[in-house]
Amino acid sequence: MLPNPLDKKYPSIRILSDRGIRQALDYGMIKVHPSLENDAKRIQPATLDVKLCNIDEAWGLPDESGNAKRWGENQTFYARNMMTANLTEAVDIGQLSKTGFHEFFGLSTEARSSLRRLGCYISNPGFFFTTADNQSQVEIGNFSHNDIHFEKGDRIAQIFFHARPFQDYGILSFGTDEEQKEARKKGEMIRSLDMGIEVRSNRQLRELQSKGFFEIFPKLELRRGSICVHASRTAYRMKKIEGGIIFKDRDKYSPDVLLEPIDISKGYAIRQFEHIIIETEEQLKLSPHIGIRFWDNLRFITEGMKSYRHLRDVEESAQNIEFSSLTDGWVDPGYVGGFSRQPKWLGKRIVHPGDVVGFGQVFFFPNGVGKAYGDASLGSQYLGKGKTEFRK
């Protein structure tokens, strides 16, 4: 039987679909300041896009260069740095307005694919913070050796709204009768929202595939409820760009300008802060009912996998702890086409063709999403692509 978001027996994560996000906004359960009224494209099939205001602070990643810490410097994502970015909007799930709905929601963040392909990532668990003066922040790292220059208002990240539809059952054991009544009312409102649920078992994933909800070519490999994707023979290394990369002009950079092909046929040792792009053997075909969140270096499912031998080195793993179980890309429901991975490590990671380079966490939306990837109103640009591009 397929998982149901409103079945209490499933401990899985639930996330709101675009319909659910709009419902929550209409009900005032989620508030965004300023309003999204004139910016409908920000609501994607299962996430909300957020925009950069400025960099609050930046500090060097753990490397030998010891990059100096910088504070409050405009909109540049510095090479080999982590940044706390102020957003142009505040996202309030009740923690600011004191509505109490923050008990029923959680948030996590993911870098947009346009940033990920340029070497940026969001560390697990996806730092998100909203200050008392109504300014939200995300933490993003630039793993490449190129500065990336943004402008205020550039879309840089996307937010998942994690719904907790049965939180009121725990709350109801405390408080006055009136407080318990109010908690049940909020729980019923949460359960009315449209949402998807994480699929945790290989059996359920195979059932979804057999019923045509998604297809993976040439074959589907599963490990502990995750979809494995593998390195093909097509791989690139990002070049050093004099003066850095101007984000608004990213569609003007041809692959020849940004990338140089590399040969991984006999194994390629990724050097420190080298941004590598590897096309996967797999092609994806997702229905409007399936979205996939990818992860890199998942330690809890890597035993016996030769491509993750570097994780068995305790000292090496300790030095790279920020890059273990790293959230590394969301694929929207409805996506059809090729796929690429950007493996991250500070050194000694050797990648061969056929190695596992990502693990997909699958979400099932029983009602589908309102607007799937490829809908003209969303501005989707990678649909049906079989090779790396840099435009989204």
C-alpha cells in the first residue's frame, strides 16, 4: 500500500505541495513579508523561492589558506567561503506572529540548481533563521574557486515547509480545556493542507515505479529506501574565471567558457575545492506525483560501496564532517531529462564511472502538485535536457 500523508502510522517527513503552500498562506498559517501577491512564480511545485538581499557575514571553509572572516559585504559569494545571507523577505510560520502554528511546521532549505551547478551548496540541516526585525537568513557555501557576484533580488534558495499533521495529539495532553480545543482546531487545519510524504521503503518505491509514477533509465537501484544515481564517463571541471562569475549573466557563459572536460575512466581524484560536474548514467522521468531530494555522502547507507571508501577513514571523515550527509539538490515533480552531480570533499575522494554519486529521497504527492515542472508559468528551463546547462 502506498504511503498516505494523513495516516498516523507513518513516521515519515511531510512537505507541503504548491497547493498546500497557497492554502497555508491564504489561511494566514504561513506569512511572507512583503507579500507574494505579485510574484506567483516564487511558489514552485513543492517549495518557495527566496531572494538575496545582502551578505551578513562570510568566513573561510576549513582549508589550509585560512581565509579571513568578512562581515556585511554586499552580494558576493566568496570562493571557498560560507555565507550567512539576508533575504529580501521574512518567512513566518508563527514564530514571529505568535499564532502557534510553528508547533505544526518546520523549515528546511536547498540551494537552487543554478547555484549548485556553479559550486554553491547549503549545509545540512539547512540553516534558516528569522530575526525579530523581520529579516530571514540562510547559510550558503561556495565550494568553488570562483567568486560569484549577485544582485539584490536574485533567487538563491528554496524552502520546504515540513508539515506535522498530528502535533495536536501530543499538545492535547497538556493545558486547559480551551488550550486543548484550540490545539485540535489547528491540527484539523494542518490536516486540510495538501502535502506529500517521504517514501522510506524499497518495496513502496518499486510499487510507485510499477504503477507509472516515475521511471529511472536505464535501471533503478535502491538502497535503504533511497534511489542511487551513478557517475557516467562524462565529467567536467570548472575553470578559474578571472574576476569571478556574474550570476545575472549566467546564460551568457557557454560550457566551453566555464568548463573543461576531464577523464575519469581510470578514476579521478578530486582535489581540494575543485568543482567537478559529473553527468549521471540515469535519466529521470517524474510524474506530477513524485519529487526527489538528493543527498551526497550519506554515511548511514554507504557500507560496502567502493565509491565511499574515503568515509571509512576516521581522520579524513572528521576533517570533512560538514560534507557528510549533505543536502544536494531538489528535482521537482514533473521533471524529465538528464541529471548531474557535483561530488564534494576536501581531498582523497576518487570517482570512477559507475560509482554512486548521489542518493535520492523520494516524496510522493497523492494528489499530484498544482503546477508541475515544465509549466510555462514557472519558467522551467531544464526540462528534457540531456546535458549540463546553467540557466535556471
